[in-house]
Amino acid sequence: MTTSKVAWQRSGRKLAFATPRRGPTADTQGIFVYDRDAGQVTRVPDSEGASRIAFPEWIGDGSIIFL
């Protein structure tokens, strides 16, 4: 999977990353979080329009910003 910069949460339990705007649907683009404990990947709400060069970063243990 093509991604931008990745950012690990301080605890090392979650990984944030962005995927570029590719594919026929919005399901494949945006900012995503991989939860190692749950084994799940979820998209950050309202991140579908994120730039293909978005750089996610954790603020504390529960918030993500991206440029």
C-alpha cells in the first residue's frame, strides 16, 4: 500500500498514516489508524479529502493532526 509518512503513537499501540487519492472510491484515501491491539484499521472521520502528501502526527495519545 502506498502511504505518506507514518507516525507511531507514543505507547506504540497505534500507527497513523495517509493514503493518496487513488482508486475508484473514497474508501481507499484519507488518514488511517492501525490499532495493533485490536488488529484493525480505521479511517479518521472527515479525512477523505486529505492531500496525497498529508503528514499525520500524534498529539498526546488520542489526537491526530495532519498537514
